[in-house]
Amino acid sequence: MLTTVLSIIVGGMLGHAVDAGYHGRLAQYINSPQSYAIALFSPESVQKGKGGWQGEHAGKWLYTASKAYERTGDPAVLDRLTSVADYLLSLQEENGYLGCYREDKRYYHRPSPEAMTVDWDTWIIAYLIKGLTETTVATGNAKYADAALRLTEFLHWTVFDQGIKIAQTGQHSGMAGCGMLDPLCDLYLLRPTAKVKEMIDRCIQELDETPCLQLVSLLEKGYDVALIGNGKIYEMTRCLTGLAKAYQLFGDKRLLVACNNFWNSVTSSHLTTLGGPWGGINFCWELFNRAAEWAPYEVTETCSVMEWMHFNWEMLRITGDGKFASEIEKTSYNALMAARAEDGLRWIYYVRTNGELTPRGDWACCWSSGMTALEDIPCYMYETRKSGIYVNIIEESAYTAEVKGRKVRIDQTADYALTGKASFVLGTGAAMKPENEKAEKLGSFEIAVHLPQWASSYTVKVNGKETDGKVKNGYITLKRSWKEGDVLDLEFPYTLRSIEKTWEYRNAGSKEHNFSNWYNGFTKHYVSYMAGPLVFATDHLDRFEKQSPIAVSRDEAAKAELLLSEDGKAQAVKVGGTTLRPICLMPPFEGEQARFIWFQLK
């Protein structure tokens, strides 16, 4: 089944998930101003003091619904989007404030000048700015950006005239408050005013000067992310997305150094094999662990997966480097798919590589973040650059763009994720000409497909003839004069791969956190399996608190076998007496379920 869009059609496994999310959480959680996530902002609810972090769902939904309308042009989505946005605008106060907190609980009534507040008022405001800004992009109606600007000007007044420190308006060493940097940069593209710029500069300043944080300076020095602030993954990554956008706007090279060092730290020590930034060994499931720490019970928050994808997208836009596209692809096929339910409505809050699944209820922040991450996938898949068309995520799809003044359509087929093969057919977007008519010339331009980090080699064919493709900045590039009906085929060796990890038990899971007895005396070795972009798993339950590992000998591990269907598609991996399936093809969670990725080597 293909999900039809304005300039792109998404099919395959990812298209199926996007379609489910579109008809699931996006359509059902909020569908009118009466939906309870929006009613939270009503005067009656605010007066009762019901406001809390849950107000973030409104801004996330506005952003996602706007992206969905941009993608589909569905008038029903537009009706829901504008009715909700208009209702929220009707609640904006004369001074510009818009939120769900009662007056005496708002961020500008802090308990003391040096205290970090425990509310989420500015966090919610930031998501409203992001949602209203994207609503303007989707609808073309400037009133939504005007409302976001009024809200920003109110923030500006409290910061510059009333002396409020942004870092003191949110938790996690100030990162929750300063996370507004991301949406402020979005707004600046539409409303490049002095006050928005001053707020952007102040966010960056406080991220760097807050004593318990010093985010930019410590990243410049190459500090591991676990040693910065309190190591909170979601909030830190959101701040880095904002820093990447600020670099694109203003060109401060310090910010780019910080972003690159953040990426290097996360990818070297803090990603699960599924591609999600993780925590959960000693302190909190949502904090980065120390770089030297690892256990097979890795925990990834779905909110962090969404923001990691956002960050990699911004870095790809800055650098054009295919390594960021590889991260987005890996995370899309594995960490994100591992978190979703088939109905597109429910999401797992914490995805464990070994352990039970944790969905929580529909107020959970991760349910909206998963919805957003799905709707962003089509935005990541292709880019049109000056030199031609770039493919960032390889999946069944079609993309129409204007390349050097001509309309070009690429149809992408083949089951890349299950075979390592991809095929691209060139056309104009119009009906194909009869065989006796001459194919239309499309012009000379470049087609570039990101070289997956898992691929050891590749072959390129044009119209069935093998040809050379140059690797440039992480992309396999082919420049030539293209014509309608040309076929570009890529093939990557689709073989079984394994990764080994060592767990040194370091008092993990102890409620007392006995630091004087850090090492508890054992070392265990583990192995996991991948083929192509996919990670393989089974549904065995191996709890962190009550361990039940599947152990295999090194001989059994070495003899693990990739099983293919009759048409050559990956179906399963056989290791010892256990059969594994691609995690994106396993049954989505229902009730009590578990996943198992890491096998203990005996």
C-alpha cells in the first residue's frame, strides 16, 4: 500500500507505519477543540489548576498535523488543524501569554531568584510556538505566526525586563527551559525580528553560562554527553537541534563544533543497536550513562528517538554528509518501528533491547513524539540540491521535484530493507509514452543515494549495465544525461552481521547505588544480529530485575544463519535453537510483551 503525498509517495514498511500513524494518533487523539488535550487550555481547566507538562501535546499535534496536511493536502486534516489552532488563538491573553497554567503557577512566579522551577510552562510555550509556526507554513495564514511572535515577545518581556533566567524556568539543569531555542529558530525564518533574535542569543548564552550546564563550552572541549548537566537525553538533544538551527541562521562556528562533538559522543558510546540514544543502567532510564557502561537491558525513550532524528536531519542539512542520513535510516527502520503499535495510536514509552515493553497511557509524552517522528519520515527521504536529487532513506517511494528547471520524478522500487537492492526509475511524472515514441530527455544532473554505513561494498547499474558510482561525502553519486525510462539499480551485499558487547556488572539496579562497591565481580559477553539495515529479535522475556538470558556457545553464534524466502527476502535468523525476526516485522506490542536482542555468549 502506498501513502499518497503532494511531492512524495511513501510505501513499504515505513509507508505502512506512516499511514497507520496518520489514521491513528494524529486523527484520533486530537480532532477538535473539545479533545481533552486541547480542553486543558480552557479557562475552566486552567482555573482549576490542572495545567502541567501534558500541555505539550497541543504544540506537538499542531506541528504534526501541519506536516500531514503539507504531505497529503487532505481538507479534513486542514479543518481539524485550523479549528484547534483558532481555538488556542482565542485563548491568548492580552499580554501574549498562552498556556495551561493558572496565573499563580506560571513560570514568571518563581519561588526564589536562584531556584530552578519544577513546572513545564515554558516547555509547553515552546511547543506551541513550534506548532503555530508550522501551522503558518502549512496554511499560508500569517495569523498563526503572529500569535507565536506575540508569545515570544511576552517571553522576551519576562526575560529582559523582569530579569527571568530562561534556564531557571525548566528542569534538567536548565535544558528544558532553553529547549525553546529550536522553535525560536523556526519562528525567526518567518519573523526575523530583533526580539526573536535576542531570545535566540539569550538561550545560547544561558546554555553556555549556567553553572550546572555549560553545554556549548563542554561540548567544544569534547566532554562525553553523560558528564554534561544531568545527562537528560531528550532535553539535551532538543537543545542541540536548536544549536544546529542557530548555526544555519547565524554561522557561529562554535555551535557547529559543539554539534559535531555531540554527535560523535552519542554515536560512539550512547546508541543502542536499534539506533536510539539510551540510558537506564544506574540512575535514570532517561539519562545518558557513562560512556564505559553497557548492559543488554538498554532503555530508549521514544521522545529521545524523535529528537535524535530531528538533530540528524539538521546536521544533514548543514553538512550534506551521508553519515547523518544513515543514522536517520537506521533509527527509522529499528528504534522507531520497535516502539509503535499496529493501530498507529499507541506507543511504547521505553523500548528495551532486552526486556518488557512499557507503553503507559495516552497522556504519555512518547505517544505524541512517536506520532511526530513518523510524520517527519517523508520529509527526510529526499532532497533536491543544486547538483540534483539526493536519496536519504532507501524505501519504496516516489519523489517529484524540479531539477534545473525540469520536472523529474523518481520511482523507487525493490525491497531494499529485506534484500539490499534498490531500483530507481526516472520519469517526468506524466503518463509514460508509448513504445514507439521517443523518450523525453530530462537533462544532465546528479542522482546521489546515501551509502549505508552497514554496507561493505556496492554495485551500480544503469539500464542493466554495470557502471561506476563515485562516493562523495557519504553518497554514491552518478551524474549523466538522464532520459525518461532510465533505470538505476543499486545492490549492497545482504549478509548476516553480528556485534559483540561486554557487560561488566557495576552495581546495576541497586537501589542504594553503592559507589564504594562499584564493580560486583563478573563480566559477561553478548552478541546481536543484523542484516542490511535491520536488527533481528525474538520475544523472549529477559528482565533487568529478574534476568532470564538466552545463552549460546561461540560455535553456535558463529553458525547463525540468515533465512531467506523463495524470492530472496530476509525472513529470519536462526541461532542455536532460537529463531529471530526483523524487529520492524515483529508483531507490534499488545499487552504483556517483551523483546530480546542480545544473546549471552557462554
